[in-house]
Amino acid sequence: MILTLVLCGVDEAGRGPAMGPLVVAAVAVDDDGPLRKMGVKDSKKLTPERRTELAISIRELARVEVKVIPAADIDARGDTLNELEAEAFAELLDRLGPTEAFLDACDTNEGRFASMVGSKLRCHPILVAKHRADDIYPVVSAASIIAKTVRDAEMHQICTGLGIGPLSGYCGDRHTMEFLEGYLKEHGSLPPHTRMSWKNIRKMSSDSKTAKLSDWE
């Protein structure tokens, strides 16, 4: 089915975790009515099973673009995370070329984030950036679902590669932090896919080195 791309929503998943990528997704449709009927909503308000079901339906209905930004790329950037995210938003919008785009604003200032994204665009859509846009606009809800399911799949691959059970990767997840601490103690370094530039991760690494030095005193 050929779509006249008019409406686009952009959202991310994995902005704050200690492990895994940041995933940005964009969803474009010519009419958001079918998304409304489908019952899309903020991905955090859906079960994993429902997110998976909806992600399949969204991909059948809409044009979808995704950008996966690995932890190493996040660490390598000297820019703020907002700047990196704005670049990813703009890249996906340029791929889709919509006439109107709704953005989930990561900046505390919605207008500033819209301007940040707009300054990086080659296309010229009307931009609307809102906090909690995934609760307001169906196209952003759909993008939220796609971003979350892709990140979950990425984390599954990471955990499988490390030979461990499923982890969310979030700093607030006790299992994730216990795994990182245990890995660091056993191997003397943190595992792949860890965001080494995160403040709490730097502290964990520093504390580990201090403890090792104290063993020699």
C-alpha cells in the first residue's frame, strides 16, 4: 500500500539506562484514525505482549524508520544527549519527509527542542514538540511502541551474548546494577554495551579501582 505521508510521530526508548542502546523511531501515516482504533498508547502503559502485537500492526499500516544508537556511540559524543537525540529525530524525519511531525520533547523547553530538531532538517515539516507526546498523539504513541520493542529486542540479544538472563539495562533495575557490579568484580572491567560515560557507572568503576588499590595497603 502506497501512503501519502502527512503525519509523523517520533519518540525514543532507552534514554537513561546504564546498558544498551538508545532507540529512536518514527512512524508516518496519511491518517491517524486507524492508529486510534488500534488502541495505541504510551508503550510504558502496555504489556510486552500487547506492545509486540501492536508493533506488528503498526508496521503493516504505516511507514516506519528506526535508528539504534549503541552505548559506545553515546559515550563517544561530547555533545549533550539532547543534541544527539535531536540529530536522530531529524535523520528519521528526513527519511520520511512528512508535512507535519509530532515529537516527544526530551528537553525541558519544548520549543527549544523543536528548534534544535528543525535546525538539523533538510525537509520542512510543521514541527510540534510536546512533553508526554506519546500520551497525546497516536503517531507518537505508535513510535513509542516501535522504539520500545526494538530496544527490548536489542537488550535480549545483548543478554544472550553475555550468557545471562533478561535485564532491562536501567539504572533503577537492581538486577542490572548487581550484574554490572558482579561482572566488574570478576573481570576487572565492565561488559560490552555499558554506558561508560554515565556518572554512576564511572563511580562504580572508580570505586572498584580504589578497592583493588586498598588490597595492597
